[in-house]
Amino acid sequence: MKMAAEVRWLLAFLVSCVVPFSRGEMPHRKFEYKYSFKPPYLAQKDGSVPFWEYGGNTIASAENVRVAPSLKSQKGAIWAKQPIPFEWWEVDLVFRISGRSRIGADGLAFWYTAAQGAYNGTVFGSSDLWTGLGIFFDSFDNDNKHNNPYIMAVTNDGTKNYDHINDGSTQQLAGCLRDFRNKPFATRARIEYYKNTLTVLFHNGMTNSDQDYEACFRIDNIKLPKNGYFGVSAATGGLADDHDVLHFLTVSLYPPGQLPVDGHKVSVEEQAKLQQEYLDYQKKLEEQKEEYRREHPEIQKEDQEYYETESQKELRQIFNGQSQMFDALRELNRKLDEIVGRQERALSLISQVQAGQAGMQVVNGQPGQQPVLIDTIRRQEVDAVLNNQNIILNTANEIKSFVGELHTKTESILNNQARAPTAQVQPMGYDHQSFMSEIRDGLNTLKKDIKTTVDRDCPNCLTIGMFLLFIAIQMIILLVYSIYRDNKEAQMKKLY
């Protein structure tokens, strides 16, 4: 499962890197606060959300907008009050869908339509027969095909009814199977519409990082109406989930060189005046703080206890970084231990199979009887044989070096005798030629002994080719098993 998750993450990263370069230059981005909301102070004291309006069973608080609560047959929606004046846009939707049951219902929808929808409609709490785009986070399996939770994009020209029986599968432009219920962190969807291309990236909520997006789908040549309205709706049925929206952040996208000029710019004199007023206000605020600290010295001590200094903050950041590094190293060590253990098991199995094939004997000398496997070679025995071979090879190398030195000295003596015939060599008790013959015979005997020892102690040693072949077979089996397990887990998720 981890392998598949890493592959999906890598695919999402490549898509996010390739798409901007394929378009050419990066577009200009401008945050649009009138079409966004986020905590804290998301809702005002009177319960209203600035620049937005909501209805149905929707509840707005300071931290989120509960579009539909976890009660049966609830519907609600929140819509932007004004249509958007820009053509291309990107929306970061941060939401959380949670409930106590294993199966959720019905789901949440993101809307970009030519007109505002209803607050108690039949399509995820909004109106049917819409004109524009709807991206549905469907958590209930109406068609009983075990393909939910599911994310899909559906467009409508205002004349088509949504296909509830088939969960919109006959009308969707694209989609992806993703689980977004009951996650430890909030799930995220990044919806981008730029130059008639719709791209949806999804964050599964398994980490708190805002960069772990993966590609869901991408649709080219899609045309949406201009000056549309943003909205979010949700609905529950016989089963119920809490459908909470935490952030709705909108960014307008402009091609290079087409960024609109703001006609309400402040003049230089007004900027200088505002800057001076700000500095005066900041100075006055600092004076008031100092006066308050002098009047209440005990509060300053409490502040020192509750707030950390810059050095403490820096040390805490260093400690957190080292802790993350330690966790990563510990995880790598664990994975290496798993790999070594798998290799050890594979080698033991390979040695047992080979030893079993070589040790099969015929029972009572009669053909046709079931062969019996003799005792297989064990890992420690293989290590002992390898150590003996290394010792023999080292000894042979030492003898070879000794013979080489002896040959060099003999050549030197013969050369000296040739240059000075009167020189006499002290006898060694026997002729050096017979000595060389004995050494040669000893080496031949040693080679025969080494060959005999190798053939006797390790008749079934594993060759490099066989080892690489079994390693390749093992990797293929592991890959097939990983893919099979991912498919099984995906099917099990569909059941729940």
C-alpha cells in the first residue's frame, strides 16, 4: 500500500510541475477576499458571513460553516453574493466530512453556476437544472456499485436533470475514487479553471501538510459561463454526516500581460499621510504598553512565564527538526531491517530447495517410489563453508607469494654465479632443483585438495546467475502481491 501511495504522490507532483510549463508562462495570481472566507472570525456576531449568504440547515460559526449537520434529511448551501468579474480562477476548498456510521450520506458539492442555486434543492442541497459546473463529493452509493466515496465533475446547460439512480455516472466528465470521510486532518480540494482547462487536485487528510496533493482529474476544452457565482452545498438522507467547510479561498488568474489596472489607486500624498498616521498610532500604542507594564509589573512576570523568548523558540525549532530527522532515520532503519530479513528468508528457501533437489533418493532402490528429502543445508553451514574457502584462498595466496620470492632469490643467485664463476654458494643439504620440484608437486597436491574440498563441502553452492534470477522472481512476486493487495483494499473500502 505504501508503494502505491508513493507512486500516486509522485504522479501528482509530476503533473503539478508539468502542467504550468506546458501552458507557457505562469499566470498572475490575485487573492479575491470578496469571494473567500476562512477562520478565525469567519462569521460575525449576528451570524452573517461577509460577502456570502447561506440558508437551509446551514450554520455559520467563527471557525467553520456547517453546510449540513449530522441529522437525517438536512439540506443547506452557502453562496457568494456577487458574481465574479474575472474569467479564470483557482479555489482552495478545505472541508471535513465526518460521521459515526461506516457509510456516509449524501455528500458535498462545489458550484460555479450562472445563477445562485437553492438552499434546499434535490442535488446535494442545491438546485437541479443548473447552468455551469458542479464538482460532487459523493459519499453514498445509490447505484450499489461499491464505487463511493467518489469525486466527479458534471456540467449542465440548464436542461438536464441529475441522474440520481446512477450517481451521475452517465453525466460526469471525469472523476476519481477517493476516501474523504473521517480523516485525522481536514481534506482539501484545489480546483483550477484556466484557459478552458479544469484541474482538480485532492489532499486526503492523512497529513497536516498543505503540500500533499495528488491529481484527481484534468479536463481540457471545457467552457463555463462568465460572471458566475461560487457556492457550496450539502445534504443528508437516511444516513447523516457533518459537512463542514473550513476555508474557501479564491484566487483570480490572469495571463501574463493582462493583469487589470486598479482605477482606485491612492495618490502619493495620501500614501504618505496614511503612513505617518500609522507610525504615530504605533508609537502611541508602544507608549501605552510601556505605561501599562510600569503600572502592572506582576503581569509582565506572568507574560515571561507564558511566552517564550527568541532563543527558546529557536531551540524548540532545532529540537523539532532533529526529532523529525531522528524519526525519518528510524523509519529507514526499520525498512532496511525488513529488507535484510526478506533476503535472509529468500536465501534460506533457495538453499533448501536446491539441497532438496540434490538430496532426493529412491526408497529401497525401487523406481516409482516417492523420493525423500534428506536433511537440508542450513545457513550457518553455508557460512562455515564460505569461511573455509576464504581461509584456503588466503593460504594459497601466501604460498604463491612465498614461491615468488624464492624464485626471485634463485634468479639473483644464478645471475651472480654467471658474473663471478669463482663465487661459491653454500650447500643447503640438497639440490635447489629438487627443492623446486618438491614445491611444484606440493602446489599441485594443494590444488587437488582445494578442488576436492570445494566439491565435497559445497556441492550445491548458489551461483551468481541463480541468485540474481531468484531475486528478480522475488521482486516480481512482491510487486504483484502489492498490486493485488491494493485492489483488495480498494474493494473493501467500496463495501464501507
